[in-house]
Amino acid sequence: MKAHSLSKKFMLEFVIQRDAVRQKKLTELTPRDERLLDIVALAYVQKERLSVKDLMSKSELGSPAVIHLRMKSLVAEKLI
């Protein structure tokens, strides 16, 4: 399978999983959580290294403390 096809497949699976979480209400995903998940998924598909520090530097996502807290929550929920 070509890399481009794998990327599309991964993104489709990601969207399906995210929608399943929303429907089952396993966790309350905020718009900020969804944006964090999108950033992580995109970095994964593009095979880019992404650290919590990288995410914490994105001021549009909130303060570093809030971003770190949300990331810990997403990890605890096994969403990332």
C-alpha cells in the first residue's frame, strides 16, 4: 500500500474513532481536545516528532498548564 493511501486510511480511521467517542459519550471532548487530537494525528501521519513541549508552545490552544492537563486527560482516556 502506498504511503499516501496509508495516510488517508489512518485519517479516516481517526475520524471514525473520534466520532465513536462522541456518540458513546465515553468522555467529554472539548473543541480544544479535538484540536489537540487533530494536531497529534496530523503529526503521526506526517511522521513528525511531536512532544508535549511542542504542544504547550501553541498559545492558541490555551496556557501551557491547561494544554498539559488536557493531554494527560486524553492519555488517561486512551485517546492518544
